Amino acid sequence: MGTETISAAASTIATLLILLGCLAAGAFLLRRLRARAAPAAANMPLAILAARALGGQQSLVIAQAGGQVLLLGVGRGGIALLSRLDADE
């Protein structure tokens, strides 16, 4: 009985170590993929062209991001894209 118990425990520990290794490898790869995507987003120009408070912690914002002009609604619930504007509007 003692040898079987030790063998089962060793098998369980080996399986656990393999699973933890796979999890660590997945986390490492995910970090590398995020690091590659981040520089592209970091280089995108972002400018707030105008902002207007509406009251009640709500506002309208005209922002320029990556060559696009966007009308955004900002409030407690987050940010919502209301419209894409022409650059000359």
C-alpha cells in the first residue's frame, strides 16, 4: 500500500508541475504578444479638439485619433462613440 500511495502522489505532483509549466508558458507568451502590440498604440497621435460639459458628470468630446475625428459621449458609464466626423467639420 505504501508504494502505491507514493507512486500516486508522485504522479499527481508531476501532473501538477506540467500544468503549472503550461500556464507559465502561456502567461509568458501573452505578455510578449501584448508588448508587441503596445508600441503601435503608443505611437498613435491623440488630441482633444474640444470638450463641453453637459452636467451630471456627462460631457461631449471631439477627439482626433489616428487621423480620424470622433465625437465621444463621456459619462459615469464610460465612453461611447457617437459619430465619426469629417476632418473639415
